[in-house]
Amino acid sequence: MANHINLKQSLERIHTLPAMPVIAKKMLTLALNTDEGEAQLLKLIAQDPQISARIIGLSNASLFGSPGMISSISDAAMRLGLTQIKSIAIGMATISAFAKPPEGKLKARDLWTHSITIASAMRTMAKHMPARIRPMEDQIFLAGLLHDIGYNVLNFIAKDISDALHERLRTTPEASLLEIEHELLGTDHGEIGAQLGIHWELPAEIIAVIRHHHMPDKMDPEINQSLARLVNVAERMLPDLAMTERSAQEITEQEWVKLGIDPREVGTIAEEVEIIAKQVTQLANAA
């Protein structure tokens, strides 16, 4: 109960959390359908050495096509596409807002590896969806990168509680993730992340994904559930990848159908996602 009280008091002061990084706020409002918007995006990214280096590193990885010697943001944009580097840059800037030494049991590198893998798996799965219901690529990648931002927030505002949670998750792999979180926290990482999303005025569809990615059926039926379902399925296809979230449950044929994906394509998708997971792990280990 003490944990619940301390965390509730901390969350009531959500306005005291770090402001959304200026670079992320600016990029969220940029339209990429104009030459001016494209130029401003590349200029913003080039001004941040850490984000620039990470994007160039990703663009040189086989994960995003044939590896090659990309050495500039403009070249990276040609390979990854502007919408994708915009999402990666926003995700990196957002996550970095909660980088606070010393690290606890939640490792920033592990969370980044998990998030970039889920985002990449979502992008792969979305290619098998009908175009009429497929989410926009920038939404897909941003939702994948930010779906677990609640863990960053928890670690920032209450590292001792965060450590207790991740130790419990590590030592009781058979237990339900959300049941453990509600027992220890009185809430879950989805709701914590959603509160940050509201504070930062993130797009409503991204807030909905952050809040409901473990239970997409509980979303408002008027909101497109595809993004949350993509996150949910991707995490269950890649249980425990760099993070202990024990989401390994059978994905039913009906769930694939709700995504507009022919269940006969599942074998192909599973192979593609497995390759992505290996590539991201290799990339993380080489970093």
C-alpha cells in the first residue's frame, strides 16, 4: 500500500515531470509534404549529435535495407525515408528526457532495443494489412517506440518502486504482468505512460496505444484499434526481447483477422519478425 500512496502522490505532480524536449515538440508539428518541412526536419536532427549518430547508425544496419556507408542525415533520409527518421528522432528525444543516472534495474539500452524491435516488427506486419486500414508509417513507428514510455516515467519518479517491479517481474516469470503491476503500483505502465502523453499533448491515437497496448479490446471502439493491436501482437511474438513483459500467449486467428491479415500469411510474418529481432539484437550488441 505504501508504494501505491507514494506513486499516486508522484503522479499527481505529473506537471513537474520534464517538459517534452523542444526538438520532439517541433518535429511533431512538422509537415513533411513540403520542401520547407523536409528541410526543417533534417536541420533539427543535424543539430542534435546523439540523435544524428543513432539515425546514421541505424541507416547503416541491414535492418533497414542493404548495409552501406551512410555518413550524413540527408543520405540516411534517402534510405530510411523522412517519416521513419522523424519517428525515430521523436522517439529518441522523448526517451532521453528521462535519462537519469544512476540507472536502476531498468536499463535504457534494453528498453530502446525492445522498443525499436517492436516498432520494426509492427512495420513489417503492417505491410501485410490492406492499405485502406493500414496506419500511417510515422504513426506505426512512433507508437512502437513510445508504447512502454511509462516504464521510463516510473523509473524517473520512483526508482525504488521501479526496481522492485522489475525484480518481481524477473523472479516470477509465470505471473501476469498487469496483475503484478496493479499489486505493486496500484496502476500499470500503460496508464502511467498515458498520463505523460496527456501532459505532453501527444496525438490522441498515440496516447491510446500507450494506455491500451496490452488490452486493445478495451479501447474506445470509435478509436482505430489497429496501432494498439499491432503493438500487442508484436510483443507477444517477441516475448522477453530485452524486457521482461511475459506476453507470450497464443495469437488467435481472429486477432489476425481484426488486423486485416490473412492467417495463412502468419508463417511468413513470423519468419520476417524473427529476422528483425536478430538484426536489432546484433545492432544493440555492436553499439
